[in-house]
Amino acid sequence: MAAPVLPVRVVRGACPHDCPDTCATLVHVQGDRAVKFEADPDHPFTRGWLCAKVRPYLERVYAPDRLTHPLRRVGAKGEGRWERITWEEAVAEIAGRWQGIIAEHGGAAILPYSFSGTLGLVQMGVSSFRLWHRMGASGLERSICGAAAEKAVVLTLGAKLAPDAADLVRSRLIIIWGHNPASTNPHAMPFLQEAQRNGTDLVVIDPRRTTTARRADLHLRPRPATDGALALGLIHVLFAEGLHDEAWLRVHAHGWEALWERAAEYDPERVAAITGIAAEQIVALARRYGTAKPAMLKFADGVQRHANGGQTVRALCALPAVVGQLGVRGGGVYYSAGGYVSWDGEAVTHRGECPPPPRTINMNRLGAALTGEVTDPPVKSLYVFGANPVAASPNAGLIVRGLQRDDLFTVVHEQFMTDTARYADIVLPATTQLEQTDLHKPYGQRHLQYNTQAIPPLGEAKSNWDTMRLLAEAMGYDEPWLRQPVEAVIREVLDASRAKNPTLAGVTLERLQAEGTVPYAFPEPDWVPFADGVFPTPSGKVELFCEGMAALGLDPLPHWEEPAEFAAETAPGPDAPLTLITAAAHHFLTTSMANQPRLVAKEGTPFVEIHPGDAASRGITHGAQVRLENERGWCELRAVVTDDVPPGVAVAPKGRWASLSADGRNVNWTTPDAIGDLAGQSTYHSNRVRVRPVESVAAPADMEAGAALLASVAD
Ligand SMILES: Nc1nc2c(c(=O)[nH]1)N[C@H]1C(S)=C(S)[C@@H](COP(=O)(O)OP(=O)(O)OC[C@H]3O[C@@H](n4cnc5c(=O)[nH]c(N)nc54)[C@H](O)[C@@H]3O)O[C@H]1N2
Ligand SMILES: Nc1nc2c(c(=O)[nH]1)N[C@H]1C(S)=C(S)[C@@H](COP(=O)(O)OP(=O)(O)OC[C@H]3O[C@@H](n4cnc5c(=O)[nH]c(N)nc54)[C@H](O)[C@@H]3O)O[C@H]1N2
Ligand code: SF4
Ligand SMILES: [Mo]
């Protein structure tokens, strides 16, 4: 007799990854098994398609190498020898070790480290705070990604309020500045293309000829980290030629005359010398920006991953104010939509019921913190979840050295045996998005996305929050807010947040569960940010001059300064270092997916792009193995010789797993752990490396896939 065919049910979900799009998904489930994973065809931003990374998500969920039960280290740290243990044993061991550490050193000796494996309210937000506050653990300064830009946008404009992507079609001019949406914000691309078909000019400002830049009407290629000067140069021309909107500035801007004076220092000739962009091009772009209205400036976080990133974004935010384009449909700033909803901090964290965090450790300094920078007490236990710092965080060699400390007790909660999990004492198996429930607030579109658990956890995997509930219980914490099921947490945060967030009017747990996608409640359907002329800053205006910056000991006016790493004099020639930019890979999300065979195959051999002139002077040929090296460390990659990168600049995508690379390293063995000018920002791209050819270590011969990628894919 044939087995009965089980009915298929469709469960609404949300892509959990660190991507502005937060796609709405549909999971088809038969029995306990997900049989199909697809985009919601009716969602106005997802529009029925998923990116190349997440389309094969079922391959991730059902990957044969998923971690499905807890493991205890039996070999040396990092050796990869494990024994299977039960959850009861794992939780008892972790709680026992922590209680001992707390008794001897205090809670500050425990450091939770999490970031963006999922962006869910509960599995990342709440899970990053509640248990740790209760424990009195060290806090983590979460500044690896876009901290400087977020702070600069909030200081200048008052809030992170991106427009509706559909408004891009109304723009006459769109400047994409240091941002590569073809890979990193793919659902914006159809809107940009539609705009171009309508006659909109698309300008891309990026040292690299990216997939996005290939589609632009104009591509300007500044020297890295000179964008602040370029923006001030444009402002110079706008004021000098009377293209500024003085009537608007008088009403809506604080310190516009001071900005005018500051910009006077950035004449086109000086800016040309700094940026490498011809003075005539600077003048021409300023004239275009001052006359083509509405004009949109769209950027993300890549441009600010430099030592001067905060001031750079301050200068970018000043541009639309100078031409009166804020609050205009199709104009303004398109950065993040994260400010439409502010979750109630107390409901998320319950910090008011806990001791104040004893200290905060900047996540970019993890290696330093584990190797002596942090004392009294030193970090004795590290708990990593939703992050892969060995492969994703800067100065990775130092992190590995820290993780090898015998007196450090490391727990990693993961879906896979990552570069970081390999160094754990205990590894806990984590659920994927199909096996957990969560609420997502996108940073690139304007709907809440609810993710309903679609299938039971694989093996013994547990969600972050369920694991924390177990750990809280084992630690003897009996606060009800450490015991709630996930739905109760979401309800509590929603209920506490609704009164202060008009955008949450009518949003309930029940509605989210029923509808999956719930648009924000705006005063009117086509609402444009800042159209009411209200800027939630201390002055109520756009703060071109910003006391908030001065209070931080920083220049209250935008200015440009060369990052220290670049300022050092270097002799020209084959030993001259190149600036290494390590931007997003098309088929990975930082290190997530960089272990999925089909996606790894699409990216090809780990590579670095080098300009033909730089290659020739170093004796590097296309396809040669090269070593990138500086005082922090080295890694080896395959050279792709191309004028897609300008002279003096090398580009290698982020995300590769060291343990899947022939040299056991990746680009982050070279990246700086220096802190940027604002908000503790990472400075990945303010990085110089010497590049030279080396004998090939057993590198796989799949250059073809890399070459195919460079020919540039659209999906
Ligand atoms: N496919 C894919 N998508 C992703 C990610 C991923 O890893 N892969 N990561 C996600 C995350 S975590 C984030 S934060 C976002 C980031 O989104 P983006 O900011 O769009 O991505 P990046 O590739 O980091 O940087 C964008 C561009 O900045 C350029 N750039 C670097 N330095 C400079 C500079 O000094 N001046 C100028 N003008 N340009 C510069 C790089 O060449 C790069 O093309 O993307 C998200 N989406
Ligand atoms: N060189 C270089 N490095 C960079 C950057 C750069 O520009 N250049 N960009 C930086 C940026 S912008 C960012 S945001 C960071 C991101 O760095 P990380 O936040 O460390 O992100 P990932 O590398 O994607 O690692 C996330 C991990 O979380 C796991 N995970 C996913 N979901 C869950 C879950 O529900 N529970 C648990 N326990 N685990 C889960 C995944 O399997 C994955 O291993 O990387 C930074 N790294
Ligand atoms: S990574 Fe971004 S584009 Fe891809 S499915 Fe997730 S939200 Fe959509
Ligand atoms: Mo990021």
C-alpha cells in the first residue's frame, strides 16, 4: 500500500540575515519536513524573489554538517576532537564553570559575544541582553558594522528614516555612495533600474567597479577614505555657485553658515588632490546635484568602515540639507529605516532590575581583550552566539591566540562547526530560522516581518532564547522575564513599545501571527520622512553644526582627515603597500553561507583584485598565488588582475572561512582592530597590505568560477 500523502501547509516567515531587505518568505511543510522555501509573491519589496544566497536555504537547514547535538572538547583547543554530551551535561557544566568564575572574579569576567547571525528581536536582541544583565556580565560595544554611520545620521538628522524604495522612481538623480546594492540590498535594484528607465541619472561613487557601478550612468572612483573631502568639495561648489537652498537652510538647518565657512576650505583643486577625482568632475557633479531635483543620496555601511567614517557620514548627511532635499519625495537620504520603531529598552533588556553592566568591551578589540588589554578581571569565559568572530572580526590572528588560552572557558552556540566553534570548550547546536519564532524589524524597508516556526528543531538544536532560558534556570535565576516563551517576550516588547511608536498603532502579536507582514502605520499612505519639517535633534533642525559631536570631543562641523594607517609615508615601488578593501561577497552574508558547497563554488577560489600596473610592478600575473601581509598578519589569495580596481587599491571579498582555505586564514588576519572616529566603529578598510607573489599552496583549480563571478552576475 502506498504511504499516505501528507498535506502541505504554508508557513509565513522572514529572512533573518543581516541584510536591509528582510524578505518575506513562505515555507511549505509536509509532516515535519520543509519541502519548499520561497519568497512571498505579494510583498511589495520582496516581490516574489529571494537572493542567490538565501534561495537555497533548505540546503542550509538540511546540510549534512549541521550541528545537531552538544559537544565537549577532548583534544587541544582548536584541534577538532570532540565527544558528544547531552544538553543536561552541557548546561550543568556551563553553569558550574560560570558560578565558579563569578565567585572568584565577578560577573565582569564573563563576556557574551553576538552580532548578526540573525537580526530577530528575541533570538538576537533580547538574547544579547537579559541573561547577561542579570548575571552582571561585561557588556559588548556592538560597533563592528555601521555604528559610526548610525550615530552620525542620528546626530545630524535626528533619526534613521529611509524613504519607501518606490520613491526612488521619482528621483531625477540618485547618487549611490560607497554602497553596492546589487549584492547587499538586491531588492532595491529593480527600483533603481526602473528609475533609470524613467531617465533618472544614476551615479556611483566607489573605488571599485562594482556590479552596481557597471550599471551607473557615471562612476566616480575616489581614493579610499577620501569621501568626506569629496562631499565637502561638492558643498563648497554648491555654496560658491549659489546652488544652495538658503530659504530652506534658514528654517531647517542649524549651523549652515558655519558649514559654508568650513566648506570654503575644500575648493575643487584641493579636493581633487585629496580624492584623485578631477576638479572639473567635482564641479560638474555639484552642479548636477544642485539642479536635478529631486535628488537622492543612498549609502550603507561600507563607506564608513574607515578611521574617519563618522565624519564622512556627517558630510554626506549635510549634502541634501544644503540643497533643501530633505522631506522631499524622491529626494533626501536613503540610509536605514531602523528608526521607524524603537523597541522599549527596558522591556527588551530588563536592565533596570539588574546591576549596571560592570564594563563594556568593544567587539572590534576582541583579540586584544582576550590577550591582556582587559584586566581586573580578565575575560575568563566567552559565550559566542550568532557570530563568527574568528572569520569575521578584525585582527583575527590575535583572536585565535586569545581563544587558545587554557584558562579561557569558551562556549559557542552555532548551526555549523565554524572557525570560531572549533576553538570552543563546549559547542551547542543552534536552530535555523525555520526552527524558531521571531519578530524582525527591517533596516531597509517599512514593514514588520514575523517569522513563525515552521518545523521542529533538527536533532537536539535549540534556539538562542530557549538555550538562555535553560542557562538562567541552571544559574538559579527565577525572574519571570528569563523564563517566558518567545511569543510572550514578543508580546511584552510590543505592548511596552506601542505607546511611544505611532508606527506600531494596531500592531499586535495576533495580527503579526496571522498576517506575517505588517506595514508601519504612517500618518498618510505615501508618507515621506521629514516632510513635516521636524528633525528630532536637540535644535529641532538638521544639525550641520552639532553640539552632540562637540560633547564627544569631536569636531562639531564635518571635516576630513586621512586615516592614520594611510598617513604613514611609504616609498613607492613594489614594496609599497596597497589599500585593501574587503567588501561584501555576492554569495555569502559575511561568513554565513561561506560553507555551503554550491555557493562556495559560485564564488570560486578566494581571490584578490589587483590593478594591472600594481601587478606588473610586483611581478604578479593573473591567477598567481599572492601573499597579503602587514604587521598584523598575512593571508594568501589568488590574484585577479583587473582594472576594476584603481591603482593602489586591492579588493578581496569578506566572508571566507579560514578552515576552508588552503592557508587556514582569511583577509581578517590583516585587518586593523583600531577604532574609528565615532561610536567605536570598526575600520576594516583603513588597511594597508604588502602584496607579493608566492609559491602556490595546494589551491583548488577553480579560477573559472571566480572569473565568471567577475563577469558579474545579476541575481
Ligand atoms: N551579498 C551580501 N550582502 C550583504 C552582506 C554580505 O556580506 N554579502 N553583508 C551585509 C552587511 S553585514 C552589511 S553591513 C551591508 C553592507 O552593505 P554595503 O555598504 O553596500 O556593502 P560593502 O560591500 O561592505 O561596501 C560597499 C562598497 O563600499 C566600497 N568602499 C569601501 N571603502 C570605500 C571608500 O572609502 N569610499 C567609497 N566611496 N567606497 C568605499 C566598497 O568598494 C564596496 O563596493 O551589506 C549586507 N548585505
Ligand atoms: N574584512 C571584513 N570583515 C568584516 C566586514 C568587512 O567589511 N570586512 N564587515 C563586518 C560586518 S558589516 C559585520 S555585520 C560582521 C558580521 O559578523 P558576524 O555577526 O560574526 O556574522 P557572520 O560571519 O555571518 O556569522 C554569523 C554566525 O551566526 C550563526 N547563526 C545564524 N543564525 C543563528 C542563530 O539563530 N543562533 C545562533 N546561535 N547562531 C546563528 C551563523 O551560522 C554564522 O556562523 O562582519 C564584519 N566583518
Ligand atoms: S539575504 Fe537579503 S535579499 Fe537575500 S533573502 Fe535575505 S533579506 Fe532577502
Ligand atoms: Mo554589517
